[in-house]
Amino acid sequence: MTHEILTTHDLTVRFGGHVAVDHVTCAFRTGELTAIVGPNGAGKTTYFNLISGQIPAFEGRVMLAGRDVTRASVSARCHAGVGRAFQLTNLFPDLTVLENVRLVIQSKARRGFSILSTAASQVALTERAEAVLDRVRLTAQAGQKVSALSHGNQRKLEVALLIALDPLVYMFDEPTAGMSVDEAPVVLDLIAELKAQKDRTILLVEHKMDVIRTLADRIIVLHNGALAADGAPAEVMASDVVQEAYMGRDLAELGA
Amino acid sequence: MIATLLSGDAPRSRVLSLLLLAVLVCLALAPFLFPGTRSLDTAARICVFILLVASYDLLLGYGGIVSFAHTMFFGMGAYGVALSCEYLGRSWGALAFGIGAGSVAAIAAAFLIGLFSLRVRAIFFAMITLAVASAVAVLVSQLSQITGGEDGLNYQIPRALTPAFKFMDEPVFGVRMNGKLLNYYVVLAGSLVGVLFLLRVVNSPFGRVLQAIRENDFRAEAIGYRVVQYRVAATCLSAAIAAFAGALYAIWLRYVGPSTVLSMEIMLDILLMVVIGGMGTIYGAVLGATLFVVAQNYLQELMGLAAGAFEGLPILPALLSPDRWLLWLGLLFILSVYFFPTGIVGRLRDGR
């Protein structure tokens, strides 16, 4: 078995009386792509928020590469190797496409506090940012302000920021939501490339079953915040309990 | 060469470039172009306020942080020079110590305020700065044994910077070559270097992070920037430069008092200047401060002339009476915000 890079132990969070994530214990291995499925409100995005640190855990632990990061800040976890693309596009609208990506590269290079050189003079960082834009096919838009981009291109840039960060653990939250049929493959191909690299861990929240079928090595099902199923895609899809009680038609389609 | 000085952030508009050049030339040749004590005083005030407003722009326009304590930092610089010259005697050393001490005090105050309030919400920071700035203003007027209270302080600066010092016997182009002239160029040079430094800061990697935080602090944190640290750093840097501007002002005036360097009125003026000029551009500070200080100094006079010209007509002379200058300034402000919501610089850049 390959190395377990990220694990959550009894991870729990409550909002008032509502248990949004309920004692989820799960391990994610390097080189593996795990799809996280479940109905709306099952706690998928909240589970992501707990892992990347936007929401503090009530109970339980998050371990990253053998380190307990449960109490670490969002930015500390980012540097420790958890990267996240958001479900709702979450960019820097008044800056250019290139600046958006360069900010990530600059963060990784820990150059944020240098004040005496200009950002534009950091040629090495800019070149790396341009290379990332090339991978998501946004080179032509590099000089445009993000607020002027189409929705599809904003989604691509959202993924580009994560690619630029190149974390140990990639977390994609519905990366192709709202993208057109001809735009989505660009993003899906990138995810497939990352998977083929075998040295990264990928977590993918996704509703589209055809996407899961092509990409996932493993599926975990969340229902009412709790882990309802975990296993190889065929196994999970075939499970009667999951099909009937938790996923309804969606998963039946997946099995078909 | 020029691109390096401007840190690659060109004005990006022909009209804007010409206006900036005009301001620079006018300020550089002010003693010769506009002879007289009053116009030189106006020119020096413009230099000081350009730097002060530019430092506020770093905080508000780039960092998206609203502070009401900027005059407090300005005042710390001014009082640093004043107290040091008053109590350490007339020397260059005392002057340098005053500038340093004022800046350090401003940085320390900014650090403490920032650390305690910037982790919470931005609005909380604005409230805290308002409270602290008011408290400091009261403190300065109460501690009259040390600070001179409401009357302020008159002090001696090195003789080379005063009118008594003549470094050439003959006037050049009718301008007396004295210490006051040197003093003016010290202020101008200080302001110019300060503005170029700020231009470098906002175009540095640090400046980009500030913009990112202003745009979306949530994502900035998610890509690995510790937002609080950057906000505190920006506050400290901005405070240090404001204190330096205050020190320049104190060197120019050879007098400080609560109403000249600490009042809430100045804080509002700074806000107006940065908004009129255009937030988040640094160049906006140059145009905003120049326009505003000129208007402040000459609008009354202009209106007096206009009122005289319309004498005998109904209402007009009353409306144009010099006493109504604040009304017209207010009207100008409303119109400029209405027609140029992005400030003069924003308007010029869009219209290119």
C-alpha cells in the first residue's frame, strides 16, 4: 500500500444543533484520486473546509504528512501541502490573469514580503506563471482583468491557481461546474495528467457520474455528514444500501 | 531609467503624464516661478501633503484598510522633530534623532493597533484608530508642560535651514539664496524620494499581495498568505512614511500645534485628497493633494475677486463671498466624486 499522506480522525463539526460532518475517519494515499459524492447538503464542501482549515474542527484531527495540522491556520496548511480550488469561483477580480497566478507562485517562493524589487522584475516567477497559464490554455488572456473573463475561463483560472500551487494534496470542488461541453475537457485532462503523475493525492467533489467513472480510483459517500460508503468505484456503485438509501438514481446511472 | 525610478508603473495616460510633469516642474522651480513667502509656503505644503496622502493611499487604495489615525502618525513625526529640537538643542543630530524617534513611535503605535484590531474585522480597525487618534490628540493638548498644549511649540532648527542663513550674497533671478530656500528643497527632495519609494512598494511582490488581500482576503489566505501579518506590515509602513511627512512639515514650519498636525480636519482633508485624486494609484495623491491645497489657499481669494466682479447683481455676490469657500469646496468634491468615481487618475486612464 502506498503512503497515507492525509488522514482525518473522527473529524466533526456542528453548526448549532446540526452535525455537518460527523466523525469522519478516512485516509488518502499518494497517487490516488478519491471522488467524494453525496446528495446536496451531505457535508462534502464542509469536509473540504475542515481539511483546508477554513472551518475549525469541533472534534477529531487532521494529519498531513505525519503532522497534526488540526490547529494550523489556512495559510500554514497551504504551505504544508494542502491546496484547494473552490466551488464558487474565488479569484482576485481586479488583477490580471497573470497576476493571479503569479501571486500563487510568489507565495510558494515565499517572496511576499520583499518590497524593494518590482514584481515584474521577478522573471523566473513570471515564467513559471506563464507556463501554468499555457497548461490551462489561458495564455491569450494573460493580460486581461479577471472580472472581464468569461465564466468558463474563470473556472479554468480557478484550477490554474491550484496547479500553480502544486500541493501534495489537490482538492477540487466541482471543478467543471457551469463549464461548457468544450471547455470542461481542458480541466478534466489536467486532472487526469495530475493523476498520471502518481505522486499527488487528489480529492474530487463531483456530481457528474461520467467524470467520476473515468477518473476515480476510489469513491467515498457522505450522507448527513457521516461516511456512508468507502471503496473501489465498482464496489461502491454496486452496494444496494448506497444505491437505494443514499444516492438514488444518480448512482444507479453510474453503475449502468 | 525613468521606468526604473517609477518601478515600471508608468502613468499610462498622456494627459496624466503631462499633468504630473507640470506639477513636478512647478514644484521644482516654485521659488523662481512663484516668488513670495506665501506661494513658497503653499508649495511646501503641497510637497508634504503629496507624501502624506500617498502613504494613506498605500493603506486605503492598495490594502483596502480604512484608518482614521493617519494624522496621528503624521503628528508623531512632526512632534518628534519639535520635541527633539526643543529639548536636545539646535543641531543636525537632534533633527535626525527627532525624525527617527517620530517614525519609530509611529511604527510601534501602528503595530500595536494593528495587532490587536486587524485580526478581527476591518471596521473594528477603523473604530480603534478613531478612538486612539482622538485620545492622542487630547493627550497632546493636555500635556502642555511638554508639548506646549494647544499653543504648540516653536523651536529652533539648524541655522542652515532658516532665512537668517545666506549662502550667496547676490539674489539669483530675484530670489534670495537663503536657508529657507534650502529648507524648501529638503522638503521637496524628501517628498519626491518618499513618493518614488511608495511607488516601488506598491509594485513590489508585497504590493501585489496587498492588492490581492484587498480584492479577496479569503483566497489570499488560502494560497498561503498570512493576511494579518501583511495588513499589520502595511499599516506600519504607511505610518512610518506619514511620520516622515510630518517631520518634513515640522522642519518647514518650525512650529507644531494640535490644529496644524493632529486635527480630525486634516484627516478628512487626506480622505478627500485621496478620493479626488484616485485611490490605489499613488499618482492620484500627487494630483489630489496639489489641487486640494491650491484650492484651500487660493479659492477664497478667487471668490473675493469674483464677488467683486458681480457686485450690484442680486444673490451672486453673496454666494461668491469668500466666507462661502467651504460651500464651493464641498460642491467641487461632490461633483468630482459623482463624475469621477475612480478619481482624476482613474478617469484619465479610462479615457485614454
